[in-house]
Amino acid sequence: MQKQHNDIIKHAALATVLGASLAGPAHADWSATFTGVSDYLFNGVTQTGHKPALQASLDWAGESGIYGGAWASNVDFDDDTHVEFDTYLGYATEFDTGISLDTGVAVYTYHGATHSSDSNYPEAYVKLGYAGFNLNVWYTYDYFGLDVGHVVVMLRKDLQINDDWSVSAWVDRSTSLDSDRFAWDEGEDSYLHWQVMANRSWQDFDFSLGVSGTDLSYAAGDTRVLFSVSRSFAL
């Protein structure tokens, strides 16, 4: 879930709903994915101090289009926070017109120090797709536990070259809805992020190589070459 941004529901409520969903029909599909990345970037901003990360997810998908899962990664914020653990619950479908819809809620949680949980927050998302283009929107009322509304809007294009190769390119803007309480670069309420990746499947592994950058002036948003390798397993 690149990481994978209204008052949705409380953390405990989402966990309860997700737990009930995961106990659903036996014909549902389960999968697990393990990933190594050269740098964990969240909307172009490093979450690991530009160091590598190991990530894993457990996902469930029902025939109705309802899905849920959990995802984890190491992080490094220079404050003894070491792990990010996220849960999500959503619904995905495709209409006869070829338009796809993916909508849901996620909860981001952080662990390692006594104060790490202060950064926990929920998020709602809507993703619309057509002919390889996607318009994605994430919204939270409590960005990183700061009691600030925040919106991310992304335009993405995925191009399948052949059975093995594809290219993905996207641009997104992250915006604070109250720059007096939280601002990005030098008091600005938003910043721009772009990323281009070449993707290759080989021997049941998925490889990606590309570049990511932002218009932020500080090092956490520097332009970086990014590499990842992952493998998924049906359970």
C-alpha cells in the first residue's frame, strides 16, 4: 500500500471492524508481502533518515470487494521511535465503464518510545482509476497527532510495457489545512512531490528502481534514487 493521508473512527473501532472482517468467509483470499527498500519515503519525505527499511504486510480480500490488512516498517525519527504499524479497511470495485473505485480508512501507529503513540492518527482515502490513470485523495483531521487537518492529492499514471516491465509516475501535493498549527517548508502550507519508477517482475520477485524528489529545502525531502524488492505469497 504506497504507504502507503472528517472524523473517521477511533483506533479501537477500526481494529474491531478489521478483526471481524478478517474472520470472514473461508473463500476470501489471504496474502503476505515482504519488501526491502533502500529508503522508506512517505510522500517523498524519508521516514528512516535515508537508510534502508524492511517492510511486511498481511492482506485479506473478499469476493465482495471488501479488503483489510496490516502493514509494518522500521522507522527512524531520531527519537527512539522504531516501528510503524498500520491497519486498513476498504472497498474496491470496477464499474462497467472501466472506472475503478477504491475507498477506505487507515490507522497509522508508532512504537518504540513512551511518546511514540502521540503521533498515531487515522486517515480516509478515495482512489479513482481509469485507463491507467489514478486520482487519489487522502484526508486526516489529526495529522501525526497534531490536531491539524491535512490533505494529499495525487495524480498517477501506470503504463504496462509487457508481461514483465511497467513504469509508474506520479505527482502529489501535501497540504496542511492550518499552517499556524503545522507548516511544511519555511511556513508554507504545502509541498510538491514527484516520483518515477521502473518495475520488473522476475522469478516471483518484484523489483523497482527510480527516483523521487520534492520541492522541500531540507534534507528529509532531498531527491533520491530509490530501489525496492518484494515478494508476495498466497496463504
